[in-house]
Amino acid sequence: MSSSVIEQSISRSLWSRLLPWLPTFLWLCLLAVCSSDQLSAKHTSSLLWKIMHAVFPGLSYQSFIVIHFLIRKGAHFTFYGILSWLAFRSWRATLPRRTSWTFQWSGLALALTLAAAMLDEFHQTFVPSRTGSPYDVLLDMTGAIFFQILIASFSSLAMKLNVRL
């Protein structure tokens, strides 16, 4: 066997192992961008206020502050839930089994999500317009756990219906 055939085989093998991680990596990059100064509450509030006030002209600024807070916290819940789902898919591809769900995949997905959430909040302590908060990590993990429960539930339902996810 020639060295170029071996190199191509190794290259394809490495690529097939890395490809399932690409969505997870890209989502982590998006979360890093969301953690920047440009997407801080200070900067998103003025744009969102203009949009909300145009759609709801009678909206008071006090009500807007509450809505803005809920949107931002909902984004934490949802974005880290999605990260958890993507990480689950990556781990499932990396550590294949004959089932559509295991505690191992969910646990590893949650561990990766926790690490990302903690690093994100730590990073925000160095951004002047942001603050790091352990409550945000808790909210992030609540979203991640919620998504893992959905994955386990749908996997269980799929097994009962004999459908492959």
C-alpha cells in the first residue's frame, strides 16, 4: 500500500471523526460572539426598544425593561439548550452505540455545556459592559437539562414506535 493511500485513509478517518463536532464548534463560536460587548444589554436595549415601540406604540419603558430582561434570559435558556443538543449529537457520533440515547451521551453533553457556560460567564467579567453571573450558569444548565429531557423522551418514544432518530 502506498503512503498516499494511507495518508488519504487517515485524512478521511480524521475528517469523519471531526465532522460531527462542526455544528457544536460553530455554536460555541456563536455563543462567544453573543458574549461580546456589542451584544450586551446596554447595546441591545436601544435597538429592541425601537422595534418594540414601533410594534407596540403604547408600551411603557418600564414594561420594555421587563420584556428585554425576559428575552435575554430566554436566550440563555434556549441557546445553551441547543448547545446541549448539538453536543449530544456530537458525542453520539463519537461514541456510537446500538441505541438512540444513553446517559453517557447526555452526561458528556451536559458537562460540555457547563464548561462553556462557566467560561462564558468568566469571560464576561473582563468585558466592561457585561457581568458574569452564577445565576446565568444555572439558567444555562436549566435549558441544557430541559433539552436533554426532551431528547431522552423523544428517543424513548422513537424506540416504542420503532423509529430510528
